[in-house]
Amino acid sequence: MSQKILGYKTTFFLAIGVLILAIVIEGFYFRHFLDKSMAREARSTLNFLKARLTAYVETIALLPDVPDYLKDLAWLTDELQGQPQLVGVLVKEKGKILLNTFPQNLSLPETVFKSCYQGFNRGNVRYVCQKFEALPDREFFLLLGLDIKFAHKAFANFIFLSACILIAGTALLASGLFYLEKFARRQKELEEKLLASEKLAAMGKMSAMVAHEIRNPLNSIVMGLQYMSETRRLSPEIIDMIKNEAQKLTELTGELFSYTRGFETRPQKIDVLDVIEELEEKFREKIERLSLTFIVEKGPSATIWIDKRWCLRALENLLHNAIEATPAGGTIELGYEILDKEVCFYVKDSGEGVSFSVQNKLFEPFFTTKENGFGLGLYLVRKVAEAHGGRVSFISKPKEGTVFKIYFPKAHE
């Protein structure tokens, strides 16, 4: 769960980073747009001035007697009134100032004249200048200043709105992170409670299973001891029975440890026919007594690398399940298939099949559909197969029965 919370936090900081990056990129784009707009406005005004000065020079060159009002550029001042963003214009010819409309309180330091050719911002004014020839012998220097307070204000508004968006976005993401972390912690608490409940249920099932498994051997031992105590004589048959039941209890204890700590296997080379024949001998009478047909398919011999005790236990569990699932008159098949690198044992029944809704849970511990089952039989089968480097699978169809297959590796020759 801590990994999930860490993932939420990582996503939060990534989202904040992406938001900041998007705002920065948008800021650069907006700044670039403003600069281009100001440059376009400056070029337009310069072209207007150049056109008016060129027309003026050409006009006075054609006049034999220049009127007084055309002897200077004062007439141009009226035309510049239609340029509200224009702060001032300076026109020079051969170092002589012909027109200067800049306010008297606005100084023009030398840096303005040096940097204005590329465009130069000073305060709220953008200075742009250019030299041009109206006629071959008439070269003018034009300097104009544009009011860029609107651009500064627009960019300041953009910064303010971006900051608001960033704060709001951060707040929303932080709120989302808070609720996600709260949800994750709540989910963890519920999972821990569920796990504790499952552990208690598992302990209860395990206790019931242990009581069930040891009751019969203990009863046999107690009854045998009582019989010898009452008759005051030792019976070899009863002593052997007590030894056998005690051995069963010892094996059961080992198996219970295996459920919790894993299987300890001692594999060796075993012939598959030995396994099949031992199972047939043990189950044939019992199966046929229940009015069931028991078919044992025997093929060629093959050697497998297994712990025979655990292999038999797994196959016995499959056969017990087949017996319980098959109605009277049905058929149970036991056999094997020799594959390239492994041998596949199979147990087939003609029962009702396994419901599709529970098929993915069959091999989970303590899952059972039986009223008196403990849900450890198929779990044991899976663990036995895995302990040998094998696997287990099944195919089940409604009304057609089920086939369980357990695979074990072949022994190396």
C-alpha cells in the first residue's frame, strides 16, 4: 500500500511539473507574440513616416518656390495624431534635427541611438530607428518611440492569471492526492481486517481438519490399549495396528507442516507403471463397490523423477474427488500419457462437471464446495506438482464430467 501512496505522490508532482511547464511554455509563446506585435506596429509606423517623407521631398523638389509651411516638418505633427500608441518621432538629416515630437521630460540617452536599430525597450517605451534615402542626395534618420505599457500590462495580467491557474490546479491536485491517500489508507485498513478474518477462518478450518484427521487414529489406538488392558495380554495384531495408526499421525503432522512451510520432497526414479498399479490395487475394490466402472489405461513404461509418497497422495486426492463427483453407474478413468519431457497422469470422471463460476478458485487453499470439505485437497495437488517442477490443469464441461491432469518431469537416463 505504501507503494501505491508513493505512486500517487509521484503522479501529483509530475502533474504539477507538467502544469508549470505548460504555463512557462505558454508564457514564452505569449511574450513572443507580444514582441512580434510590437515589431509589426513599429515597421508599419516607420513605413508610414518613410512614405510621407519621400512624398514631401519629391514635392518640394518640383516646386520652384517652396511655401513657408513646407519649409519644415511641422505639418507632419498633425498627421501623427492618428497614431495613439506613438510616444514621439525624431527626424534628422545630416545631424540636423528636422522634427522632434518626444515629450521634453523624456530623455534620449546615447544608448537609445546605439540600440534602436534592433529595437530597444526602455521603461514603457520601445525605440526603433532606421536610416533611409528619400532621394539620392537626401538621407534621413528616423527614430520613433512606441508606448508599450499595454504589452507590459497584458503580460502582467497573463502572469497573474497563470499564477491563479497554478494555485488552483495545485489545490485541486493536492485535494485529489489527499483523498486518494485517505482512500488508500482506508483500503489498507479494510484489507488488514479482511486478512485477519481470513486467518481466523483458516485457523478454524485447520483446527477442524486436524481434529477430524487425528480422531480416527486416536480412537483406534485408545480402543486397542483398552482391549489389551481388559484382557491383560499383548496382542501382536493390536500392537501392529497401534504402530500403523501412530505412523499415520506422524505422516499427518508432516503434511500439516508442509501446508504451512512448503513441501520437502525426496525425489527418485520411479516407474509410472508402479504408481498406476499401486493406485489400481488400492482403489479398484472401493470404486466397484460403489457401482462405478473403474478403467485403468496402462501404456509403455517410463521413468519419472518424483517423491513417490507425495505423487500418490496427490493422485489419491484426485481419485477421491472423482468418486464423490460420479453418480452410481458412472465411470472413472485413471491413466497416463508420455510426453517429450514429462509424464501426464490423468483422472477422469463422468460427473456433473465443475461450475464455471468457481473454476478459477479450485486450487486455492480452504476453498471448497463440499459441506464437510476443508478445501485442501486440490491445493495439495497443485503444491505437489509445483514442488516437483510440474503443473496441474483440468478440463470440465457441464453434464460431461471433469478431467484433471498432473504433470511430472521425466527422469534423466
